Amino acid sequence: MNYINKFLENSDIFNSKNKKHQSLFTDTLENLTKYHKKKCLEYSDFVKKINLKKGGLSKLHNLPFLPVQIFKFRKLLSINENKIFKTLSSSGTTSGKKSKIYLDKINSENQVKVLNKILSKKFGKQRRPMLFIEKDPVKSNRKRFSASLAALYGFSILASKQCYLLKEDGEINYEILEKFMEKFSKEKFYIFGFTSSIFKDFYKKINNNYLDFKNATLIHGGGWKKLSDIGISNESFKKKIKKKFNINKIFNYYGLIEQTGSIFFECKNGYFVSSIFSDIVIRDKNFNILPNNRKGLIQILSILPTSYPGHNIITEDLGEIRNIKCNCGLNGTHFKIHGRAKEAEIRGCSDAR
Amino acid sequence: MQDKINSIDNLKLNINKPFNELSIDFLDDLSEEIKKIKIVKMYPDLYYLIFWCAKRNILNLKHKHKTNNFRIGRGFVFHVCPNNVPINFIYSFMIGLLSGNSNIVKLPSKDFKEIDILLKCIKKLFSLKKYINLKKSNLFLKYDHDKEDYISKYISSKSDARIIWGGDTTVEKLKKIHTPARCIDVCFADRYSISIINTKKFNSLKQSTIDLIARKFFYDIYSMNQLACNSPHFLFWLGDENEQKKNYFLDKISKIAKQKFNFDEVHMIDKYSNLINKIMKYKELGSVKMYENYLYTVKLKDSNINIEDIRGVNGIIFQINVKHLNKMPNYIKKKCQTVTQFGFKKKEFENLILTENLLGADRIVEIGKAFNFNLIWDGVDTINSLSRIVSFE
């Protein structure tokens, strides 16, 4: 499976809307479908038993897609058990069950390579000091390799120096913060955190009268469900941060633990944009493809998953593809996210609470 | 919490004969109150309740329970109702009331509009002078999960009978709580339900009749999102199938579902996930037919399968063809509650249950009646269980 190098060799990673790339992407996804069908018995059962042709004339759109929840229920492997190198697990949602993703060494390395490629293209190759709105993972002795930890490690590639804002009890370590700002804030630096931590621990708690954040680039993602629960949109989040800290460069990213590595970043105009490594499709509640500018379920295709069949997944998230001439200069699929489809009341005679 | 304990302590015992006039009047008035609510048509289960607790229906049930014995309620009945079925609590309460008891009803922890509506109606009736004794002897309680153990224990220690609606885990947990020696438990644990169609009768039906059965079948499957114990998941075609008619029937169900069921993206994703999980997990399940996302049907390839734990959601039907009724014991296990049927005689099921020593199938009902509530539930005569006989010799 060394097709990934072909993608990595391409330096123009935000130029995915050209015929040449589209056909390479389609062929790759088609091959991945065949590959997993051969390697994973349960996946092969799924493909054989379901004949889901909901893509019209598009070959890519007719490929079978798994529901994101399936990784909570089934252990899906396209490798031998003894080749498992790392297991990623989601932080767990309302249902209490966690997704588990099994990586072999190659898949894990490819995730890192692709993430690095996206990050360096987006933010430049120069490493800068990074303030994590997190507890120090070394100190907090986290054994499981959770989604949050994976992201933390992934993004630390941008960091020339790492500092962790939170103490073990979750309170702000002002000593570290002040030292960090004194030393690094005169030049460009990064702040990284999960959307909800940025809001809860950074925005709400920090008194900024004496700190100057104007050179910061803030990168955040994941966990926005908690924010939408308290009624804060991506836009108002940005406005609030800008107003309080004078941070102008704020970038949200979107990705699935099931497709770690191939994440989507916001462009300067606030649209998520695909790279050559992944793409999205919007479907209605009957899984029919929706035209641009219509809201529906987000399906994500990624070239990365090889050790497990996670290359083509329909999510519970709602979004829409925007057909616009964006002056950001990136030629990928532009889209907006509208949060998670609202959870319906669960009824029944079971023990659920 | 103390206020909850106080309200339990302040309850006055009030027992009566089953189907006493006051309880019948109360339910009839409740029916009238529900009828007055403008939005009631939005809630099919509330709407059905108008009919169920009306005097006419209750008198009919009373007639069926006619007895020469002197019966009277057992005392305080503790109702432990499931957390995610909005309207189960009212049926549980009605059983307790009709059998002549005082009742403490544990309400679902989740908020449901239906519950608000019903409690408002009940409160209104309780404020009438006529029902002052019912007000003093009946209590509806909602308590937090973390207080649950304590309060449930407290109520159990004062109960003469308990009705426990499970989940198996809930039933097990409640059974472990100490109760007075004479306290009896009526437990409704986890069950599954199935449906069976006699093709000999079905194949000769006119289209309009098939349409009607499809409509009834739709209600059995889609009410409560197919999550209730009495929602069927398997459909058995007994005898020679007529593909054309069968397909027409299923297609019709999907069309009714499209029209009547308020599907959103979450329903569909849950349903799709459920389906994919099942077809991956069970090799015995074969190809899937998707009627858009409104209805999925799944063929069963191999009859050697334990269907007990295979449940769909929001409209998934697992289908099997069987040659004879005597193949059914493989599917009617102890956990089987309701069998909805078309085209069979009562005698056929009686024979089947007798000759095959079946421990399952407590309700054999026509298709469309899966959700009809009866005082005999899960094989238990609730009125007789919750009342005692005083014998005179």
C-alpha cells in the first residue's frame, strides 16, 4: 500500500478540485474498498449484503460507506491482530461507548506524515513556541491513547517549545503562563487546545489585562458539541476570543478519530477546506447526494485508513458544501459544519437511563 | 430528599374492591380531561389512552374479571416504571388503582411532554372534592439517579406489592432490595416480540385488504421507534410465499412509514448503524433490501439462529420463511412476549404451545394490536395479582 507516497509527493495539497486528482482519489478509494473487502471479513459481509448505490453517475459516490458508530460496536481489522501497533479510542460520547481504531505501524506513520504535511503547508515549516490549553500529558499519566492525546502529539510537530497551561487539578498555572508570555509573546507563537477547553479554561478564566496575545495563532478543534450545547457557534466563539485577547488568527479544524491525520482546516474566510488526502460528501436523510449549499449528513472519505476499514464513513454531523469563489486561494471542497444532528429521544423498555 | 420521604410518610392507606366505582369514575374523568387537550392528536399513545380509560372500556374489562370471590387491594403498591417509556407509568398506575390499591409511582427520570400532560390532568382531578381520598392515597414521584437507591429502598420497605418494569438489570437490582415478607413482586423483564403471517390466507387477499394490514403492521413496528418489548422485529412467512404480494406488502409499509413517521437524520443514522452492526455480527443474516431509509428488510439465510437478541430500530424487519408452524419453537423462546399474527386460529397456537412445551409467547394478537394494553400482561393477570381474596367459610 505505498500509494500514499504519491499523495505525499504532491506539494500542492490544497488543490484537489482538478480532474487529475479527482480521478486518482476515486481510484484510490475504489482500491481501498476492494482491499478492505479482501482483508476484513466483516467489511466484506457488509459490502456483499448491502447494495447501496446512492451516487448517481459518480463512481466515488457509489462506493459503500460505514456509519461512524460502527467502530463503537465492532472490532474491525484489516490486519492480523498481532500487527496492532496502537489503539486509538474516542473520548466517549453520550452513549458511553467508545470508538476503537486499530493501527499498525505503517498506518500510524502515514497518519503522522499526512498531518505534518497539512500542518506545514497551512502554518509554515518553522516551529514556534506552543501553549497547550491542557494538562501536561507526561505528568498526568494517561495510559490509554485517547483521541485528545493523539491530537496533542500530532500538533506538537509545530512546536519548538511546549508549555502546558493547566495544573493537575485543572486550574490555570499562572506561573507558567507568565513565563511563557514573557519569553515568547513578542514573536509569533501558537496556542492549541480543544474547542471546549479553549472556551472553558482559556477564554473564561484568564484575566488578560497585562498579557499581550496579538502574536498568537490559535488552533482548536474537536469537542465543539459541548459548545453548541450552550449555544455558542463557531463564529461567536471567534468573535469572543478576538474581542478579549486580540487574537486575529484563529483556525478551527475538523476531523474524525476514525480518520486521524487527514483533517480539515478553516481557510481565512471561515470555510473548512479539503486537502488532497480527504474529501466530503453531503447526503440527505435517505443518503441521497445533496447539491451544494444544502444542509445534510457529512460523509468523509480519506485515503489514510489501511489497517482498518475507515476510509469511507458517514457521520452524525450536519454540514453543507458551499459552492463559492473563495478568495482564500485554496482549490478544495469548501464546507460549513452545523453541528451534530440533534439527538432524538431514546425510548424503549431497556435499562437505558 | 426529605420532602420526598415526608410525602411518602403522609400517604393514607386506602384499599378497595377491584373495579370499584370511584376508580372507574376517576379514569373516565381522566379520559375526558385528556380529550380536552388540543395537541393530543400529536401523541398517538395519549390519544389511545382516551379510549382505554373511558368507562365503556373499563366496564368491559370489569365484566371479563367477574368473580364470586370477595377481592380487595393488597395495600401500598410501588410502581417502578421504565425511564424511557413516557406513558407506561399511567398504565401501571391504572392497574394499581383498578385492583383497589394505594399507589406510589416512580416516574421516568427523563422528561417527556406526555408525562407533563398526564400529571396536569391528574392534578386537576385530585383537586376535586370527589377524589380527595385518591389524592391522599396516591403519589407520583420523580427522583434523581443518585437518590434512587435510598428512596427505592425506603418505598420498598413499606410496600405490599411492587410492579417492576425492566430491563433485566432493573428487575434484578430491585429484587435485591429487602421487602416485607408478604410483599409480592410482579416483574416485567426484557422481552422480544415477533410477527407471523399465514401465506395461505395472505396470498388470496385483495389489494385493499393488504393495504389495511400494512397500515396495522406499520403501527406495530414504528410505534415507540420499535424499541418497546412488544415491538416485533422478525416477520415469519408461513407456507408458500407469493413474492409479488409480499413485496407489495413491504413496499406499502415503507410508503406508510414515509408518510407517517417523522424521520430525521438521527433516526436514519441510528437505524443504519443498527443494521450494519447486525449484518456484520450475524453470519446467518443475508442480503438487505433498503426502501430508501424508511424501511430495511433483512433475509435470514440460516434458521439455526438465536433471534432473542436481534432487535431492529426505527423500522428494520428480519424475514424468514418457514414451512410449518411446528418450526416455530426455534424462535419462540422464553423471552418471547407478543406474537402478532394474521391468518391463524387460536387453536393452532394453543396446540403449538402445548405440544412443544413453549415457555414463551404470552400474547398472541392480531397484527396491529401489539400496543393494545391489556390487564393481562406478560402472562400475568395483574388485577388478580394485586388483590387478595378474603375467603368466608
